[in-house]
Amino acid sequence: MKLKAISALCIALTTLSTVAQTHKKLPYLNPALSIERRVEDLLKRMTLGEKIAQLNLRPYYVSQDSSVRAAIRAGRIGALLKANGVALNLSLQREAIESSRLGIPLIFHEDVIHGYRTITPIPLAESCSWDRVLVGQSAALAAREAASAGIQLTYAPMVDISNDPRWGRIMETSGEDAFLCSQMAIARVKGFQGESGYTNETIMACVKHFAGYGALLAGRDYLGADFSLRDLQERYLPPFQAAIDAGAGSVMCSYLAYNGEPVTMSRFMNTDILRGQMGFTGLLMTDWCTLTHAVSMGAVADGRQSALRGMLSGMEMDMSSSQYITYLEELVREKKVSEKLIDKAVANALRVKFELGLFDDPYKYFDLAREQRTLLSAESRQIARQMAISSMVLLKNNARTLPLAKERSIALVGPFASAKGHLMGSWTMMGRAEEVESVSEGFQAIKKDVLVADCPISSIGEDQIKAILDVVSVSDVAVVCLGEDANLIGEAVSTAKIEIPAAQIKLLKAVRAKAKRVVVVLFNGRPLVLDQILANCDALLEAWYPGTMGGSAVAQLIMGESVPSGKLTQTFPRHSGQIPLAYNFRRTFSRVNHADLNHGPQFPFGYGLSYTDFEYGDPTVSADSLPIGQGVHVRIKIRNAGGYKAREVVQLYIRDEVATIIPREKELKAFEIIELEPGQEKEVLFDLDSESFAMFDSRIKRVIEPGIFKIMVGTNSADVKSVDFKYY
Ligand code: BGC
């Protein structure tokens, strides 16, 4: 009955008004015409003010509802962010379609970063699956939910690269490697946008933050960065290029500067590089208020100059700062900005709406019944659980502590044993804490009874420790769920310390003294210094912030219903003083470690254990040497020598032995996920094209230099077997 009423309401609301019916006859509303023809027709009918409004991306706040509606009716807003839900967005869209002069539909943007209502693991965690298919499915699920709630564009994927775990936004990255990050970007763009045209279940991707945001100093958000053209080309641009080649419809600029100039107004970045070099044809937008931030940064005197420089640089859509809507009309009248330039930007903004089909059916994303049945569906929860299982990384497993035998009694303790909201991490969108499966519920879901004792995250009282020890002392094994407060990760949250709070370490030590076996499960969003934890546990599972279905994912892995296969995508330091740390630094004549810490990382890039053992044979190449330009095949046999059917991420790295530009220690160039039964052996074939051996020369031109390359294949970046190959 309720559903019927809702459907009737939708039909009524989707009936176009008389104004809109009149518009229907116009060429820009004729779906039979090409998008270019329709854009051209519409542009001719728009006043300058209406055009500039299409570049005005404004946040929606309930408290400003009536002024937003008035601005929509007056044709002063082109896009909204932070408005979601069918009921609200449908009503806002009606204002645009029925009451604005030209009936140009609005587009609704949102930060759908790792799920909308069903929250999937944080992006850094998802990248640890290395699983392009699953990551694509996870993005598709986020798109389906967001689209059902009236969203058409997401500010994702974030493809920044960082070597600094202090940076709170490292949780939003796909790790430190440009190749892996590119693969994740492709999977996510295709997942969000679909691969065969937009439907009402897909949304447009906005790849961000263009470019070099991850280079920021000391991990302190917004502080600024200084990096070279080489860094830009080698590390920061490739994931953007991958996303663009995969069809990403829009790009967002970074908060920072390149070469001292805020990217939001850098013609070099926004036009020469993005359009010229990279061939991007979609819509470019600012990040939140970057046009006004440029004033605070001292790059321009005021908003008027900011709008001028932004526009002249090729920046098209203004998020939240209102500088374009305030100053552009005047700047055109004064002939400082040509209307032709405005038209070019507006055409891109309109094209997005045409491509999404909003002119043909501005209400296609608004169906209350669909929204209700899509959010948190059983299918979404299943994908989210699988994603969480595949994201978790087994870091230690002494004496095969894990998986736990079924008959063992378990004490499940610590601040994250029954936590819910914290399991979602940052950027939790419409995720609801009460809908998250806690670890204790996860054990119940797989029918395993556990004794549970909780405590707070950062100040744990003596009586709470005592209660925990009481359950620990009557159990065979203690599973201690520790982690970081989710409020200490994400945008604008950087930490100087990258450790688990002292109170939790104290708790762990107390448990260690009482328990027969200790398994630690970690919930966090950045690489952490783990020495104290490693010294006080038999096994350690990095669960990250696993999202809505994290609880059962943890339980399944601990009880051996699933086998861990995640591999780190960010190096774990032993001490924060080692930052920045990465597996792929350039070679040097002598790697001097710190005098007081004479070691490399705690865990290298690509590291992760399994319950089984994989034996790697020696890699072979299809030819020892080849003329430059030809591709080479690399083969390696891998055997599952243990007792569990399991997946392995087989990683291939290349090192250029001699190059005119100092080569990196090694660089990831390919990877494959295989699944092997116990005793099974498989040959993995890597088909490397010559581009895998290319580098940027001293003039930043892409070249392949002749010489020897070491091709390394292994289970992580530090444990590899190699073969030499020569280009002549
Ligand atoms: C962030 C972006 C985000 C935007 C909109 C900014 O502060 O840097 O990543 O998409 O806000 O919420």
C-alpha cells in the first residue's frame, strides 16, 4: 500500500509542467539530435548570467533551503553538492525544471568515497585486495546506492599518492605506488560510470585531486608541497591519465600549488598538462573554495582576481566559493574574459548533464521505491563483506596461531570488539553506525560464541582492564581488537604520532601476561608503528576500517572460513622518524639508515601472509635480449605447498640496472591474482610491453634506454626472484 502511494507520487511529480512541455519542442531537448548540436542550441538561448550559473557549484544546507530554491528558480545555480535523498533532490530538481527560464536540470554531486549507505572498506584497504574486479564491484555498488538516492556525480576516485602516514587522507588513497593506484583508478571509474553508457544506476566519476596533493609537507593537510616536474610526470600524473583514459567524466583540482602557483589557477596544469598533454575533454572543477583559498595564500589580492585567473587558466566549475557567479559577468563586460571562453567551460558543464541523460529525463534518478529497495540490500552487503575479507592483511602468524580451531574458546576484547561507527572510518556518507556489523556480531553470524569485554579507545580504567582479564583467563585465546579513533583520520586530520594509544598498549600487555594465545586485530586508516603490538601478540590481522560488514569479515578470517590474501600497498615504518618511506626510492651509493634505528621498514610494500605457503619457482623470460620496442613474456611457476585453498597476489617488479636518470630500486609493473588448491601448481604469464621499461629522460621525454633490466617476481616487494633481460 505504502509502495503504491510512493509510486503514484513519483508519477505525478515526473509529469512535466506546461513550461517544460513548451521547452520540449526546442532542439536542445530533442534526444534525436547529437549532444554537440544540443549544447550549441542551448548556449545560444542562454544569457551570460545563465551561462555563468552553470559553472556555479553550490553546497546545500537545510538552513539555506529557501535561498537555494530561489537561486535555482532564478537560474543562478548549475549544480549542488551535499543534497541527497530522492525526496529532497526531486523537489530541488522540480524547481529547476519547472520554474527556471530554460528548465536546465541540476546535477547533484556528492562525496561517495567508499560506499553510500552500505559502507565498504576505506579506499586504502580496498587497494590491499589488489583485486580490480572486486574494487570495481565495490564502486558499482556505491554508485547504485548513490544513484538511487538522487546523486549523479561522485568526487572519487581519489588518486593521490603519498609516502607519509601522518597525512589523514592517506586512508583515501590506493597506496604509494603509481601503477597500482592507476589500476585501482581504472576499476573505480568503470565501476562508478558503468562500461556501456550511463543508466540510472551509474554516476559520473570525478578524479581528484589534480595533481600532487599527496606531496604535502610533513603530512599536514593543506600545508603546501614542493615537487619537481619529474615527480609530477612520473608519480602524480599516471593515475590521472589512467582514470581519464578509462573515461572519467570530470576532474577536481588540488588544494595545493604546483611550482608555487595554486593549481586552481594554473594554466600550465589546467590547460597545458590536463588538456594538452593528457587529452582530457571532460569537466574540470575546483576543490572546495580553492578560488578563495588562493586569496588567503597570497596568490591573488581578491576574489575578483581569483575568478579572473581561474577562468583564464581553464578552470571551469567553481565549487562553493561563489567567485565565478559574483565576478565573471563583470569581467566579461570589462573584456577581461571573453564570452567565448565562458561558452567553452559552460559547454563542458552542460555536456555532463546531456551525457548523464538529465535533459531527456531530469527525474530519472528519483524513484523513492527504488531508493528504498537499493540501500543496504542483501547483495550490497554481500559485496561489502567480500571486499572487507579481501582487504585485510595478515601481518604476523607465529606458530600458525590462525586460523583458530573451532573448539577453542575465545575472549573477544578491547575497544573495537563491539564497536560499530568506528569501523566505517572517515567519509562515511549515509552509513549508519547501527547498521554496521560489529566484530562480536560477526562471530555470532558464523555461529561462534565468544566472551566479549569492551572498553573505550583512549582511556581505559583499571576496572575495565580487570573485567577484560576475567574473560581472558577463562578462554583459550584472546582476540584483542585495537585501533585508532576514526576521528583521527581523514581530511584535515593529520597526526604526528602514528601509534596505537598508550592505554591500549597497556591493555594488550596485561592481556598478554594472562592469555595463552593473543591475536590482535587492528582497525585503523594509516600505516602504524607496530613494535609494541608485534612484541605482545602471536598473530596480527590488519583489518583497516572495514565498513558495514567488517565484523563478519574479521570473524570469517579468524575462524578460517576465509583465508587472508590482502597485501600492503603502503610501507609500514618502524618509527615515525623514518617517514617518508617507500619501496621504490631511487638507488643510492649507500643507504644510510638512522644511527639509532638501523633497519628498513617494519613491513614492505606488497607484504601479506596467508594461511597456506606459496612456493615460487624461478622466473624465465621469452628472450634474454630483444630490440627496443618489442614486448617480452615472463613466466613463473607457483605452487600452493600448504593446506588451504588460497589466493595469492603475484607481483612483478622491474629495475633498470643503468639509466641516465638514476633508476628506482624497483618498480611494480604488473600483478596477477591466482587461486590455488592445496598442492596445486600454476604458471603465471606476464605479458610486458615495452612501455613497462620506459622512463623520463633529462628533458622529461618518455624514452627506453638500452641495457639490462632486472625482472623480479615475488610475494612482496622485498621477497622476489629475478631474471635479467636486455634491450638493445
Ligand atoms: C575535499 C574534496 C571533497 C570536497 C567536497 C574538499 O574539502 O578536499 O576531496 O570532494 O571537499 O566535499
